[in-house]
Amino acid sequence: MADTSKRDSMDASAPDLSSKMQCTTISSPEPAQRTTAKSPPTLTSLPGSIRNKIYSYLLDTELVNVGRPNVSYTHNISSSGILEPSASRSPFPVSTALFYTNKQLSREALTYFYSKNLFIRFSIYTSDARHAKTLLADSGLLYAAPPLSHLENSKQHVLDLSLTEKSSAQKRAAIIFPAQYLPRLINFLDQASQTTKAWAPSHALFIEVRNTYDYPLAKLQGDALELFRLLSNLGKVEIDGKNLLPGYAEGLASSMMASSFTAPAFLETATHMADAADAAREKRDWALGHQHAQSCIIALTYAYLTRAELLHSQPEAFTRDIQRLRWRCELGIAKALFKQHQAATASGAEWLMSDSAQANLSAAEAEKRKQIATDLLIAETAASAALSLATDSPNPASNPWFQSLPAELIPPNKAEWFSDAETALSWYACGIVHTALGENLFAAGDLERACGLKADGKNFAEAFERAREGIDWEVKPGTGLRRAAKLARG
């Protein structure tokens, strides 16, 4: 074995030092290796859009049932006369473990679960539990039936719905189900009232919206309540208007207690919604005006989805009034959203800053500009829809009815139902919104047509001159719209 004992430095001779120096080379030092490996991504570190996609596969009551066998129910009646349904399997096999993770995931998962599924708590009061059993068995509802004490403690569902038979005070059943199954229940109640004339007058409905989440009120009303207009001749209807648009609860309750659905009565109800939108805009409550107008549009759409045969059989004057009402609401939405951000867009498209300038904004300012972009794009769509109706455009892409109704259900339209002044207002709305979006070339064309139809229109000439002077021939048309769309996406 070689001797590895340490030698004294004085023992080294000159030849030894010379040979060692010749063998010595100088090399660059190797970089120090990192002592910590890069952390793998976690669920909380993923972008919100990706987390929501994951939540959908774990918490969406429709997606979690894909490929699973159907659910059957056994309906037992307890000794106290309470219906106790039991399911053949979990009707909504969602991953509730997400609710018990860290605070962020728990908060996000619970918000997603309740706001996306829109749960409805349904209570049935009747003198005989067998009546509740028949309703649940024949309605085709997919529901969960936890113990009554658990349901009583529920606070995050969207809607409380109670059906009472002949003023009974005895609760026989309580269940909870997602709003996507509400059409099945409404259809069953409608069929029951048509089969037995005495059924509807002997029943009462009590409705309360418990949570609105982050939804616009018009959308929430449409998703959770608008289908109830299918019902009529009910003995009593009480709707809590606390979390609804002003006047909506009264109008819906009146419709449900009317002896039958009639086209003139529906037109009157929808007209009141449009009147409420106009009144809100006159008070400069732009957000409320927008929601009232959107609520009217949703009511019109649901009516043609559910009462198409009756509405299409009405005289031409009725269809004309419907189309003019839709035009009025679309134009009102464009006005409300433009006015809401008029101060921020008064200097043209300066708010549509370059990407580098946007990066230097504070979070609050960036969010504000995102909201402006979102609202002005909605305004541009609404103004285009109003123009399409006023000119009876043959292009389906711009016809607002084509966005939500099958072609065979769309009411007919005629350009002659709108005056030149109304068509000019539609062109003007398109023009001022395009100006705010930095599309001055488009705006100039819109406003030139508006001036041609109504030369003395208020602010028409000034808006046309401003748009024409703002045209930048070096900027490609459509740039402002694309930039606004990018801002709106965040």
C-alpha cells in the first residue's frame, strides 16, 4: 500500500517541485450546484382558469355523473309521516374532500360548488306524505335528501322553494337539487295543473332567493326564476323581492296567479320591465338600467322558447311590438354601458394603452380598465343588435335572436316597423361606442349614416366630426376591438 502519510514541507526537494509544477494546470472553477431543487407546481399555484377546470370535473353535478348508472329512489314514510327517500347511489358524487383542504382551496371550492350548480332547497307541505312521494317519483328530479336537520342548516344554496297543498302546515319532505333539473319540476307542476283543473288553485308557492353570488341579477333571475312563468292559476304565490330587481317579484307572482298565460298580458309585463330600464337610465343609474333591459330580453327569449306556438299565432301587431321592445332594450343596454364609462373614454381610445403601459398600472387601475373593456364590448354587441333589428339585416350573425333561439322559433321582423329616426339612433349608438373603442374609421361610417337619416339629431354632427378627425390611417381597422378583447380577457 502506498505511503499516504503527510510529509513536512521542508522535505520537498527542487526536482520534486519542478515536476509538480509541470503537471499543474489551471482550470475554471465549476459552478456550485444548487442545493435545492425547483418545487413542483401545486394546485394553488396554477392559474385560476386551470383551477376552475379542475373544479368542474370534481364538483360539477352534471359532469361527475357522466358514464354512471341511473339513480333510483326508494321512498319510505317514517312513523311521524315524514317522507325519507334513499338513493341507489350518491346522486352527486362530487369530491367534497376539497372543502376540507387549506383555506384558499376550501373557499374557492365552496364558491364554485354553490355558484355553478345553483342548488334549490325544495320543501313540500301536504296533509298526506303520499302526495309528496308521488310528486318526487313522477317529476324525474335528480336530488339529494339529507336529514332534515342538515337541510335546515344549509345557507349557501341559491333558492328556497316551498310548495303548499291546501294551506297545510305539515312539512312532509325536503330535498335539494341543482337548478339544471328545475325544468323537470316546472313541467311536472304544469302538467298536473292541466290534468286536474282544481290542482293549481289548491296549491301555493313560496320563493326566496337566498344568495346571488357574483352573478348579474338579470342572469340569476333568468336561470332560477324565469321558467316559473310557465305556471298559472296558482292559489297563492309569494316571492321575496329582496335579492331581485325592483318590481320583478311582483310581476312574476302576478303572472303565476293569472288564470292563464295570455300574449297581451305577457307583452304588458315585458313592457313594464323596459319602462323600468328607461326610468333607471333617466336617474343615471346605468348599472340598474342595464340589468332591467337585460331582464326583459331574457323574459322575451324564455317566452319564445316555452310558448312559441301561442306567440307565433298572434296578429302581426303583437310581433311588431315584440321586435320594437327587443330593439328598445338592446339600444338601452348600449346607451347605459356607454354612459357608465363616458368620463373614462371622453378622450377617445387613450384608455386602450399599449401592453407595456398596461404592465405599469396598479392592480386596481388594471381591473378598472378590464371592466371598461368588457362593458364597451357588450355595448358594441348590443348596438349592433339594435341596428340589425332596425334595418332587418339578413345577416344571422348580427341578429340577436339567433344567439339564443332556434331559427324556427325566431319571430319575424320588418324594417318598416322602425322609423328613420329610430334607425338613425341605432347607427349613432354604434358610432359613439366605436369611437370609445378607438375604431374611428368604423365610427365615421356609422355616424355618417346617422346624419344622413336624421341631420338634426342631437350631437350627431359633432360626434361625426370628432370620429372623422380621429382617424389614423396608419392603424389597421379592428385594432381597438382586438385590444379591448385582450383587456377583457385579462
